[in-house]
Amino acid sequence: MASEEQEPVKTICPYCGVGCGIQVKPGEEPGDMRFMPWGEAPVNEGKICIKGGAATQVVDHEDRLTDPLIKEDGEFREATWEEAYGRIVDELERIREEHGPDAMGFYGSSKTMNEENYLLQKLARRYGTNNVDNCTRMCHASTVWALRTSLGAGAMTNSMADLREEADVFWIQGANPGEQHPIANSVYFRQAVLDGATVIQVDPHANKTTRSFKIDETDRHMHLQLNPGTDIPLLNIVLKTILENHEENPDEGWIDEAFIEERTEGFEHLQETLEGFDAEAAAEECGVPLEDIREAAEKYASAENAAIFTGMGMSQHACGVDNVQNEINLALITGNLGKPGTGVNPLRGQNNVQGTCDVGAMPNVLPGYQLVDDDEARKSVEEVWGFDVPPEPGLTNVEISHEAGRSVHGLFVMGENPIMSEPDANNVAERFEQLEFIAVQDIFMTETAKYADVILPATTWAERGGTVTNTDRRVQRMRPVQKVHENTKHDLEIVSEIGTRLFGEDGGFDFSDPEEVFEELRQVCPSYHGMTYDALGEEGIQWPCYEEGDEGDQYLYEESFDTENGLGHIEGVSHTPPAETPDEEYPLILTTARLEEHYNTGTMSRRSPTLNRQHPENFVDVHPNDAERYGIEDGQKVTLRSRRGEITVEAQVTEDTKEGVIWTTPHFAAASANKLTNDVLDERSKIPEYKAAAAEIEVGIEPGEDAPADD
């Protein structure tokens, strides 16, 4: 059929968690695809960022994996699918027989569909282990933990639409929507600001969010540029200010007494925690003037509707759960939950990181965030699946890599690149070399795939269908355009075939298409139970959707919280410094973040000509005072060192970062920040502390090109 006769296909952008709708026009040849705007798309209303517009560039990239590969004598050779499947099944059976099921780890992917992740976590549990996880462990595990335990669900409490219409104050802490969620920022948040909303930005780094709201040009907005790792003391100043104002001026209504009395527990604990709190000392530790923090507290507490946006700047700390708990404390004591324009709203980074968690691809929960150690929940899922689920939580992905070569002997990796995404990356690579067997299914030869024994060539986002769930809980359908390479297979097809070979035709893995998998998913996931493919249509549905015909909820907790007693949990928290702080050997603080033009480990974005032109290699932001002290010129090559490794990057001398703080990114394999970052974990959520590590700069590097990123 000629290209002009083929209708464009409506689908969802494969990059960040906003969930923008796009159209893709197929050409005459497989892989010949062209982006087109979708004017009526429910989330983005036809607008798109630079990544979405360039998304089709990677579908038929020359680096695509096109045939199965098996490693022999350290080299890959092409293999048949039968050989590859046989090797994987044989190894999985051998490892279970020799070491037990917990000797395997399974990595789901936030870049693949709900149905694929659902089937992978089911495969792991049928195999006999809860050692299954996904990249939310790297970005929002602490947020999910705090929100789930204190409010009921590990997701945005509100939606972008109601926030645009109703919020008076946006408290943005550790998030950078101007860079990382540009369409949410431009279509929703900036519109609210144009209509009069105030922005309080709390971040160590000035960025595109700072500039998009022109924070430096108006008294209405504020940027509290704190030192990395001091979010708890800053929020404790805010909370203390609100409590003291209420004692002195109860009629001003900064605290919602009725809400606290009727809908929360733990307020007394917060009061006790802050009783002897020294706000002046805390402000000095934060590096922010006390009067500025108190002014921000007044703006938030006196607003009719105030919304908190939280990101990885809050979650990626060894105290990540406590960081987010303090945001929850702030929302609860002011009554800013359970109504439009309020809430605590994590902005999710990847296009399906929310859905991957929703469907149970985590070691401690089943689909719908049902705890694996909850006997009743486990039994209800077992009745549908027809087999017993292990009753104890498994290892997280970072714990799996820590155990590689010890208690863990094999890995099955679907669409993830842990050798680049996990902290202390050099050690991760060394541990992976100790594994007996690694199978990877992906679209490119990632850094992780190079360590595999078997590689299975998967299809891209534009070649297959399924559902994804965006940052404000909207489940949407992705629709296939056309398949590009004949000998590749869809992720769902691969997992289904491996499951059927392992457990037989009646083992629960023989599915004909994604919709059939979704039908089983909604039987075991209460918040998806009322959804069907037909009902999702082009608009999608925001969970929870408990019964067919439900339209989903724009905001959560209108009448009660989804906790055991229906109350929101307040809990005072105290400052925990980062695991590493500056010293004589490493006198700087290293922190990291993403760029608008790139995405995660760069597997797709680095292969897009449009995106790579913007930032072809990594760099580091250095404050002018630090640059003068070290003798660094703008544009000069420098080496960043930590206790774990070193990278060579170009220095950008800028006041965007604070003195004593250096800022870089994880996107570039040749010089990834994760060769430097610390793998110390939050005790509860097991998220690593990416956002604060002791570091040093060395100058006098010979100019030259970095090795190309092959990720």
C-alpha cells in the first residue's frame, strides 16, 4: 500500500511519564515512519517536546538488534530463536535445581508495556522467587513507600488537569518539570501560573523550571537553593513556622484543625519532633536565609489550594522515605489533600514507570500494590494464577546486583540497562562478570547486553501494542505502526514463550495478544478491575477504576485515605545527613539530574540525531568561585573523582549550581555520573543515594574526544 493511503496511528510517546499522545505516519518501507501531532490527544492537547518529535528516529536505527545472539568463547554469534530459547530455559532450570529459585533475579522495564511487565513478574513468581524489580527502585521507590504507607497509593494524588484549574501555589521540591516533564510544565503548570498561581521551587540547581517561571524576575515566585541533602531541615523550618504561627494567630487558618482531627493520626508526634528544633541552625545548614524559608511557608500555608510536586531530588537519598514523609506532613496539617489543586504529586520519569509498579514488578508487592506477605491478598492472586506465590519479599534490583556471584547466580533482564543505571557502576560491571548466566532482551546492544550469554532482539515502542500508565495514573493504549525487522519478537511474545516452555501449555503463559493478558491483569489488580481495552479508547482511564463503567478519579482521598484505618499518617522526621559529606580528600558535593534532550541511560536518545546534537557529551556545572579556586576555564576538560571512580567531562562555569556543589548527568556511557554515585541505600525503600556524594575535581586534562557512548 502506498504511504499516502495509510492512516497515521495514534499512540503514546515512549519517553517521559507525562503520557503525551502522538501520531505516527507509516511509510512505504518498514521502519519508514514520520511523527505527526495528535491535536486532540487527552494529555498534551497536540503539543510535544523535542524528544517526542524525534521518537521515530530510533525505530529503524542501524544499531538495532535483529537476530538472537549467543556468546561462545567470549564472542557473540548469531543463533536461531530455538537455540536461544533452549539455552535460556536450560539455564533457568539448572540454576533453580542447583541453587534454588532465589538464585535468579528478574528485571522488568519501565520502557515496556503493562502487559509485558505483568507477565514477567508472574514468570518470576511461578519460577519461585520474588526477586523481580524495575527502575522505580532508582527513581521513586522511596516516594512509593511513603505515599503508600501514609496515604494509601504510591502515585500522584491529583491530576495535571485539576492542578492547572485549581492550584494557587505550586511547591516544587527536587523536581524539574521544565526540563524533565516539559509538556506537563508548559500545558498545565505554566498555564496555572499565568492565571495567578505562585511557584516555590526548592532545588540545589537553577534550571529550566527556574527560568520557565522567571523566578529571578518576580517577587511572587521563589527559588530556595538549598544544599544537597538538606531537604528535611528545610521542611522542618516550614512546618515549625506554620505551627508557631497557628499558636500566635489561630484565626489565620494556616493549619486545618478539623482536617487534622477528623482525617489524620500522628500530629502530636510531629509537634514533639519539632519541640526543640533550632530553625536558625537548620537554615544555616541548608544554606538558605531563614526569612526566605519562612516567607515560602506563609505562601504555601495561606493558599486556598497548594500542591506539592516531588521528584528524584527528594527520593534519591538514603533518607528518601523521610524526605517524602515530610512533604506528606506539610500537606496533611494544612488540609491540602483530598481535593482539586492540592496533594503530593511525584512526577514519574519514564513512560511506564507508574504502570510497571502498578502491575507488581517489584519484590514486595503483587499487582495493585498488594503486599506479598499479606496472606489474604496473596491467596486471592493465587486463585487466579493457579500456583503458590512465595510469601516473603524478594531482593530489589540493587540488592540483586550486590548479591551477583554470591547468592544470585543468574539474571533475566527485559529492556533495562543496570550497568549504567545503577550507582557505583564500575562495581556493578565487575559483579555481573561473576554471574553464571545472563539473558537480555532489548532493542540495542546496551552496556548490560554486552555481559549477556544470550541476547534476544525485541521490538520498539512503535512496533507493538499494549497499555502504559502515565504520571497521573492514566492508563492509555499504545498501538502498533508496523514491524521493522522480521526476526525480532515482541517482549510479550518472548516472555510468554519462555514461560510456556518452562511450565507447560497449561502453565498460565500461553496468551495470544496483549488484550488477553490485560484481561487477566485486571482480575488480580483491583485498581484496574473496571478497565477494558474498549473502555480505554483514545482517552484512557485514570485509576482507581474498580468496576466497569467507572470513569476513574482525577484526585484521590476525597472522603478517606486508603490506609487500614482510613487516616492519613503524620510522622515527624529528623535530619539525616548524606552518607558522604565533604572532607579534605573529597571537598565537593556531587549531585546529578537529567536533561530535557536525553533520557535515562541514553539507549534511545543518544541514537537520535536531533537529540544528540543538543548535548553530544556529558558536562559538569561548576560555580564560578570553585572554578576560580581550581583554575578552571569555561569549556575546559576536567576529571571528576569520587571514592568509586572517575570521569572526564567539560566544565560549564555557571551560577546555576551552588558553591561547593558540582552537577552532572547519567546519560552518557563514556562519562556517566553513575561511575561516581554512592550505592548506599534507604533502609526501607532500598533506593540508592544518587543525589549526594563526596567528590573532587582534577584539572590539567589533555584536550581530546571522549570515547563514543555505546549504550
